[in-house]
Amino acid sequence: MRLNFCSLSSGSSGNCYYIGNEIHGILIDAGISATSIRKFLRDRNISMQSIMGVLITHNHIDHVKGLELLIRKNNLPAFTTQRIWNSILLHQKKISADCIREIPLQKKFHLAGFDIEAFPVCHDAPETIGFHICSGDKKITIVTDLGHICQTASRYIRDANFLVIESNYDEQMLDNGRYPHFLKARIKSDHGHLANHQTADFLAENFNENLNYIFLAHLSKNNNTPELALSTIINTFRKKGIKLNKRQGISVLNRTTPTEMVII
């Protein structure tokens, strides 16, 4: 079965991703306005009626900004853990109980033709999760906010054919930038965000021939550039003697605009 992927937005201004097949689709996060989500999908000839649900990684506003209106206006279910739901409902009180679906960690559930597992990652929210999404022999792992890669997350990342992974900041840009010390420390912490070199080192140490494509996500507006994120990966791979074959690739997801649809 053919899979389609696109990023509608990826960064501190908002995150939302689409994965679909010939019949149905799902969204991961709703951190931009519901109006923008509907427009971006419509521009790609994807109807809201084909969307079977929204998976939520955590409660930060750049991941849930449009959630309440999106699921209320479109009668969509939204899926996340009980702890994350509790944190979301403190601020988005109009979400109907009919739309809420609680999911366990590291246990498969089925949605829109996909087998999905949520797994814990290390980030400074009440709870943060990544998603491992399978259709047949195709496996997509999405990890967008994490300060370091723990053993559990590592297993799901290494099992992916297609990987969406954070490469948030360049360490030199962050150190030399205008952020206050406490914010720099928070970003660099084990529950903050991944630096370009952290992502590059992990991928180089764990690269395997089953990993077909890497999408670098959640780049900082002030402390990174697409060119730096991509060159850090490429240079680290070169030093490790890793050569991509014709079916493998790496690209950077746009911060505020949708990418082209990728057929997986």
C-alpha cells in the first residue's frame, strides 16, 4: 500500500504532519490554526472527511494550538495518553469528551489502516511521546521534541524506514545568541531539544541500510539554519564513511510552510 507524507509546519511556531494512504489519513499534532490545517490539506486535494484522527505528542502550544477547534468543527477523535490529556484540558476546556481517546504507551493500536505505538521521550512537558507508525513493511517514526535519545526512543528510531527527527539548534549559534542563560540551559538540557551534532552523531552511530529517508524537523528560527542542520548530518556521515545509496536521502522540513507530498 502506498503511503503519503507531508509536513504542514515544523518548528517552534507550530507543528503538524500528515500521513495517509489511498483511502484515509491521520495528523500528528495540531500546532497551527485549524483554518491553516484545512487549507493546507485542501491545497493537496485531501478532504477533512478522509482524516481519521489526530495524534498528539505533548501539551506545548506549538503542538496543540489548533486542536480544540479542529476536532470540534470536524468531529475528529484525538489520541494521546491520559497524562497528556489532563495537561491539555487544563487550557482547552471546550474539547468534548466524545473526541478524547486515551492510548497506552508501547502498545499497538489500529487507526486508518495503520498500526501505531506511542513511546516516551525526554522533554520538559508533563509527558511527551513519539509515534511509530506501520503499514505493511513500511515503518515511520516521528520524534520532534527531546533533549536526549533514551534507550526506549532509540529502539523505535532504529527500527524506522522513514524518520522524522528533531535537529533543533546549532550549539555555536545558541551560545552566541541573545537568549538569556536560563533559556539556553533549558534548551541544552536532557529534557530540552536536540542539537544538530547530537542528531548527527546518533544517526551516524545507528545508521542501517533499512533507513530510507531522514526528515530533519523542528529547527529553531533563531539558533539554526536548514543549511547548518543538513551539513552537520552530511559531514558527520562522511567522517564515519557512510554513503547513501540512490534510494536513501535527507531533507529539512520547512518551519512555517508545507512541504511537497512525499510518496513512501
